[in-house]
Amino acid sequence: MIEKDFVTEGLRRTKIDEYLEKELERAGYGGMDIQVTPLGTMVVVYAERPGMVIGRGGKTVRQITQNLKNKFDLDNPQVEVKEVDVPELNARIMAAKIANMLQRGMHFRRVAYSTIRRIMGAGAQGVEVTISGKIRGSRSAVAKFVEGYIKKCGEPADRFVEEGFATAPLKPGVLGIVVRIMPPEAVLPDKVDILAPKVEDIIDDAVEDEVVEEEIVEATEELEELEELEEDSDLEELEAADEEEE
């Protein structure tokens, strides 16, 4: 029963996401988040242009709230609109922009490279843009553009890499656009930071080196004295032996 509820809830979230993406396409829809509270259901909508989500006098956001309650059976939905701070680091927004430029007839390579420059200029560690479909002729093909460092698999890829998808319906066919972005704040498990030594540590090391050097000098002097004493004792033994022979 729990698994069934989990699947049902996931399906409902997906349908809500698709509905908001369709309704708020012109507002630069960048994703949503649903939080269940004791007072109802809080739906946080991220958009590049929050004013278009709210509408004149709040008309648009009220209509969206009513549709969420009637169509998706949400308990007392409350819609909160947040502006995306850096749209260039939002994969869904950038994928939609690529689709829009392709629909206007721009060449896919020019679109991909200009988008990558914008994303990397915003501070991303890496970006990957994939455009698939009839991009060169009558046969389908896939064009992939990569810059920077981006994780492909494993837990860091699921945790850090943000992925966005969009479609661009053209006369030859529909193009699929996938944008994957490694954000600048992502800290990978294999990252190593080399820290500069502290002044106190440098002074302590210098003092230790001086102490060790003094100990070496003292040990060397003691060894030389012992060698001199051994040489003197050997000479005395030789002189004594010569006197006995005489």
C-alpha cells in the first residue's frame, strides 16, 4: 500500500510539473517544489520572470491555485513564486531558451556554443548540451557539446548535476534538447585543497631544525674527541711495546 501511494504521489508531482511548465513557458519556468504542511500544500514555483507568474493583480497565480485544487486534488494549495537568481545556471530555463532559438531558425551549433559560453560565464564548473533529431538532414542525428568538467555517473552526478529537457517542434521533425550543468558550488568527494603553512608552523620547524643541527654538531664533536682518545691510547700502547722490546 505504501509503494502504491509513493508511485501515485510521484505521478501527481510529474503531472503538476508538466502543467506548470506548459502554463508558465513565457515566464521562464525553472521548476517547482511541493511541501505538505499542516495548513495545506505549499507549491513553490521558480521562474525567471515572477511578475508573469503572478499576473496583473494576482489573477494568474489565483487561476493556477484554483486549477491545482480542482485538477490535481491538492489540499488547500498555496502558490509561492520565487525568482531564479542566476537563470544561466538553471538547466530547464536554458534548455527552453535553446528550443526557442532553434524554432526561430538559428543554426544548432551557433545556438549550442553561445549557450555554453553564457553558462560557463555564469561560473558553472561544466556544461553539456545535447541536441538530437533531424538537425542535419532527413536522417536523425545527435550532436553533443561539452565544456568544463561534469560528472557522468555515480552519486555525485545524481546529487550535483542539474538536468533540463525541452523540445523544439520544427518542420523536419521534433528536436530534443538536454542541458546538464555542474553548478559552481558543487564540491566533489575527490577534491583536495592544498593549504599554505601557517607562520607558527614555519617558526616551529625552523626552531626544530636549529635544535637538530646543534645536536648533530655536539655528537660530531664528541665522536672526534673519542677518536682522538683512541689514537692517543694506541700510541701509548705502541711506545710501551717498543720499550719492552728494547
